[in-house]
Amino acid sequence: MMTLKVNGREHQVDAEADTPLLYVLREDIKLNAAKFGCGLGQCGACTVIVDGKAVLSCVTPMVLLEGKQVTTLEGLGTIAEPAPIQRAFMEEQAAQCGYCIAGMMMRAQALLQRNSKPTDEQIRAELEPHLCRCGTHMRILRAVHRAARLMDTADASSPASRSAR
Amino acid sequence: MNAPIILDRRRVLAGGGALIISFSLTSAFAQQQDAPAAPAPSPPGSLKTSPYLDAWIRIDTDGGITVFTGKAELGQGFRTAFQQIAAEELDVAFGALKVVTADTKVTANEGYTSGSNSMKDSGTAIQIAAAQARELLVAEAAKRLDLPVENLRTADGAVIAPDGKRLSYGELVAGDMLHVQAQPKSKLKNPAAYRVIGQSVPRVDIPAKVTGGAAYVQDMRLPGMVHARVVRPPSYGAQLTECDTSTVEKLPGVVKIVRDGNFLAVVAEKEFQSIKAMNALAAATKWKETASLPKQDDLLAVLTSLPSQNTTIFERGNASATGQKTIEATYTRPYQAHGSIGPSCAVAQFVDGAMTVWTHTQGVYPDRQGIAEMLRMPPASVRLIHVEGSGCYGHNGADDAAADAALIARALPGRPVRVQWMREQEHAWEPYGPAMVTKLKASLDGNGKIADWNFEVFSNTHSMRPGGAGSMLAAQHMAQPFALPAPRPLPLPEGGGDRNAIPFYNFPNAHVVHHFIPAMPLRISAMRALGAYHNVFSIESFMDELAALAGADPVEFRLKHLDDSRGRDVIEKAAQSFGWKAGQTSPQNRGFGFAFARYKNLAAYCAIASEVEVNRETGRPRLIRAVAAVDSGQVVNPDGLINQIEGAIVQSMSWTLYESVSFDDTRITSIDWQTYPILRFDAVPESVEVHIINRPGQPFLGSGETGQGPAAASIANAIANATGRRLRNLPLTRKRIKEAIDA
């Protein structure tokens, strides 16, 4: 048993030390957003935030996560109370099949938390580890720009932006 | 999250206070079209194959409205579009109804969700069903109120009398109006009165997808569910000669090892346990492999030397037009992968002799037939329920994963079994888009017009979908295997390898030959746009070569050979929006390109202008901007259509610049995203602009496969414009461009 802190809550998890975080999030904690795409760290679909940094959960074993804070897309907001990044992706309709989107959003979130006004070049460079097969890239870029603007103007005390920290 | 709503079709049929509109359509659709009077048109698409469907629309006594479609939402967004169509014709609020998608127990058999046909097939059926349901409700209200129907109107799910009295649809349906045959004529709304159709309604599936809702088959968790992984053979035709399961059986969590001939799988309580067990099991097997693959670097010779069935599919002659200058060219396309971001997945459960499979297949009914045959079960005992998966772009591993899950679940009665493929399995085992060769030859007359045109295409079939069990890997690998069905060319006018092979332009002399190649050295099937991707790439590249020979502007040259007014409109719109000018010069190291096609020569029109930059030192190409114009008939959801065309351009750019399946003489060697690189963000264009030409009241023409061919040719033409070199072999890689520049 080990303790894993996810989206502000502690979970007692019975997983072998070499189990990648992705499987624990999806199977033990029953979260949907982080996706299995390649298991090789090549596509970004599994991306979550660990201690403020975007991390590929499919290649991050549990043994490295003791005492760390994990944030998934579920931890940012809900349909009723979406975080700025979620609102931005809805407003830009930035998905087709959407399988890659949660990972994209988490890396974008990590970027915006450390750089609230990224340039287009910085956003593209940041998203380089991520693949989208539907060709939704133009909308994804627009959504990240929109999220930056929304976060800039968001009420810092709103539940969504609080939990994103 | 829009969880699939499970409805018992028998209960639906039994009525239970529900209004059911059934179809035996003959000419209902025709009245919308300005088609010639004779011969009488057949009913729209899916109604052809399922003429007695009786559950498109259901209205419950509580006013709840359900729309049924046999099509599968694959990320195109048509669930939202269907909801718009039904809301419009029923006169209810968009949010007042829900859409149930493909499920063999409750929806129509609409075959596959493919070919950009969903709007035409299902959208049209839903439109007519909704309109006729509304008419029946109005008629019922008229009877009850003793008023003429002309005095009644509908709004917000109710029929309203002149005095303001409202009868809700739920109240009205409670009467005896249960089973009603659809009439040949429908009172469809005047498009000028549309308030939901034509609006960019936000997609209903996106909120769950951006907040971590359960949105995919991959997200299913059933009580008692176990996880399975398949150990695939290392190559096509490999035979399992040794398999020591003793160690693996003792691994933590392992529930069962399932072996049936060359089919080998392991089941464990937890997912990562199943992956570790799969790896251990793979290490404990020995396979006998056969070197059976052709030479990857000489597909031209391979394809043109394999035996083929040759058919002249188009012939037009006009002796008065004679060519003076003749050119010819050969274009090739490699095998290309669907490359879904999420590997294929399915969940199956075998209970009391009945098999249920949750799958992201494109065709629940044909896939059910294949699985039932494989399991030697009656189809009625097998139920397939579509649940969204990662985008598939055609026939990927979805059906195979469904068969895997079913075969494994049968060995574990009662327990739901979830199977997801590994990345390398998806890359190595999916059925690829077939390699193709086209040979073109044409002549210009003295006025710089095309006098004769010859086109030959060499290709496999473009669909090896189930139907039969033999289409699915699990059934092929069983100890008593099912044979791969004989491949067949897909019939025109839609075609397969010859899709869009017949020129849409007016050439006085034209000759088109389809060389259908039955032998399939690599596993292939339907990939988005089928042969149209390569045929349009070839035709539209060659049009530019001919325009250059004629000394003509590429846009003017196309218009000179095209009478179709809707085709001309998209060409002019794209050119004008792009800022295209005859005699233009592009900035240094940049080029402009243009291309046009009408998908399948019978669906949506699309023209694309593009600007590409080429680094002359490295050869690296970059699409800077693309401007598209599209005419998809009556637009239902403009933003959804734009999203599809944007996606087509960006996806096609990836196919066109980067992608080819690699293999040695025995094994597929492109088995992940390192060995099969696709577009990444550094190469994403600066802008992609899509202009819609709406055609109110015209038939829906679909959109998902409209842009891929024109995008490929537009980019190729821009590269030729930038470098002065014509590249004819896909993909147009940095290396090939560099070699062309240096040649």
C-alpha cells in the first residue's frame, strides 16, 4: 500500500512499485482523462501534472510518486464549473474524437501556470510531445491562447482556478 | 457524458405509448431535389438496405424524445448534427431530445459508418422521420380539437391552437397512433425558417471529453471486469510452435491464458498485470515465420507486376479534338496507417449463452455477423453496442479488438473482459490504407486545352471489413481458422481503388482503367477517402503539370475544363479568399498550390489553395497556410463542417509529407510513433481557413473525407511551385524534396 495524492485527495493504492501512474489513475482511482496512447512516452495522451510539471503518466512508475501531488484533468474543474482551460476548449470546440485532448490540456495548463502569457511559438514548442490524429491542431492552439486570456482575467478566488494550483 | 441508452427494441415496437415512424420511402427524398423526373429515385442510402426500419424517432408519453441512428459517432460530431435535424423538423428545443447511436438491439442496420455518408444516409432519414412525426402529431391534435390542421402550429414540443391552447407531444402520442408507415411525401420545413439547422450548435460530446467524463469504450468499467492482452504473432502467417504457459500462469493477478491455435491471450485482474503477463508470455513463445513481404522501396514494380483484373471504367471519345503536345507521369502512394492515437479496445461479456460486445467498430451489424460466425453462435445471441473510441479514420483495429474480446470472454463466462491493444500491435496489425500506383498521360490541343486524357490506377480493394469472420485476426489465427474472404473491388460510382479515378473535368477524349489487384501482400482495408486520396492527388498534380505545359494559370486552367457550376463556385471562392492571382509570384522559397475535387464525383465539393515554404538547404517543407472552400449541400452545423475540413487538411498534410508503413521481408518495422512519424506541432500551419458555400434545401453531402485528396495535391503543387521540381511519389518527404532540388 502506498499513499498517492491526486486532485487534492489522498488515496491508498495497492499497486506494484513498477506500475506506471497511468494504470493507477485509471483503474484504482477510476479517473478517465489520462489515456493510454502508446505506453512509450511518444504521444502525450497520458499527460498529467505532478508537482506543477507535465508528466507522461504511462512511463512514470509509482515508486517515483511517494509524497507528490498529482493533478489530472478531473481536478481542474467540472462541466458545471469548468476551469479556464476547459472553458477555452469548449468555446473553441477544440476536439474531434478528443482522445488526445486531455493530455494536451494538462501540458497547456502546466505551461500557463508558469507562464501566463506564452507566445504562439512557446505554445507550439510546449505541445511538441503531443500527437493529434484528427488534425484538430489549429483549434487546440486557439484554445490554449484563449485559456491564457481567460486565466489572465479569471477571478483568482474561483474554485476552478484554485484547484488548478 | 452521453451514456448509451439501452432500449429494448421489442418494447419500442410494442408501442408503450410511443409514436413510431417507420419508413417505406420511395420518393420522399426526391421532392427536395431538383433531380430529373425519371427514373424514380430510390430511397436515400441506409433506407435502401433497411427499408422497414421502424424506430428512427420515439416520443414517450412524458414528452421525452429519442432519435435512433444506426451510424457510429467517430468524432465527426454528427450526433450533434442529427439532434439538430430532429429538433428542427419536430419543432422542439435542441436540448429536448437525445440521440441513440449504433446498437444491434435498438437501432437500424445502417451498415458501416463510412464514406462521408452519415449525413446523407441517416441525417436524411431522421429529417424525414421527424417531419412526418410532427405531421402526425398535428393531425392528432386537429382531430382532438376539431380544428383543421392548417390552423395549428407547433413549437417547443407542443401543438398550439389559434386560441393558445397547447397539446404537448407527450399528451398527443398517448393515443392510438402507434405504428405508422411513412408517407412518400414529407412536409419538410422551408430552409428559410430554420432555427436549429444551420447554427453552430456546440457539440454535445465535447464537455465530457474536456472534463474527464467517461467518453470512450476505453473508459468502461463493468463490475468484475478483467483485463486481457493478446500476444500477436511477430509477423503475418507466423505459426506458434512453442508456448510454455507454466511461469506466466503463476504471475500475480493472472486469471487465465487463452490459446486457440495461433491466437494467444492472457487475462489478469488488473490491467498492468495483464501487460506484464503478456510480455512474459510473448517471451515464452516461439514462432515460425515466413518471409512473404514485397520490397518496400519498389512498390511501383511490385504493384504493376502483380496479376490484376483490368477494367475500363470510363471511356469518352470525340475525334474532332486532337492533341498536339503529350506528357505522361506516374504517381505512387505507399501503404499508410490509420494510426489512431488510442489503440483499439473492446469489452465483451458472455452470459447465459449470449455475447455482448462494446466496441468502437464502424459497423455493429456486420461486425456482429463476423463475431457470431467466429463463435459459431446465432447472430441473435450476439449484441454489439457502439461506444466511441479514439478516432479511427476508416477500418482500423476496432473490429479485430471486438473479436479478440469476444473470443476471450467466451472462455470466461460471466466476467466482462476488456482488451486494449498495445501501441506496437496497433501499428503492426491494423489493416493499412493500400499502396497505389497511377499512370497518367494527356495531350493539349492547339488552344492549350486538354484533348485527351488517359488514367490508369493499380490498387488492391479498399475494404476488407467484416461481414465474415475471416476478416478478423482472431478468427484467422484460431486452430480452425476462417479464411480471409476473397477481396472484391468496390462498385462504382463510389468505387474503391478507383474512387475519383474518373475525371470530373470535361475532357473530349478520356480513358480510365482500373487495375484491380487481388493479392494483398500487406493487410489492408478502408482508410479515409479510400482511393480518392491518391487519385485526386494524381489528377490534380497532373492538371498543374498540364497547366504549366499550356503556360496557363492553374486556377484558370481548371475552370476552363469544368462546367459544373457548384464546382466552379468553390474553386472561385477558394482562389479569391486566398488572394490567388494569375501571374502571381510567391515569396522566395515559397510556393502556391491549388487543387479541387468533388468527393466520389457525387458528394461534397472542395477546393484548397495553399502556401508552402521549402527550406532549400534541408528540403524540409512547411505548409504555411491553407484556404479551403467547401459545398456540402445544406449545412447543418457550420462549425462542425469547418472542423472536419480543417482536420482533413491537417491530417492529409501529415499523410502527404511524412507517412509510409515500413517493412522488411518478414515483419512490419513501423511499429510506433518513432518508426512511423506523423505531424507534430512544429509543422502545424500558421492558418487554415475554411469557407462554406451553403446550399439551403439541397441534400446533405457529408464532409469527413472531402478534403484529403485536394489537400494532398494542393500541397504537392505548392512544393512544385516553390522548388521548380515535381514530386510524384508520396510521401513528399524532406529527403525526397532535397534530392529533387539537388538533382
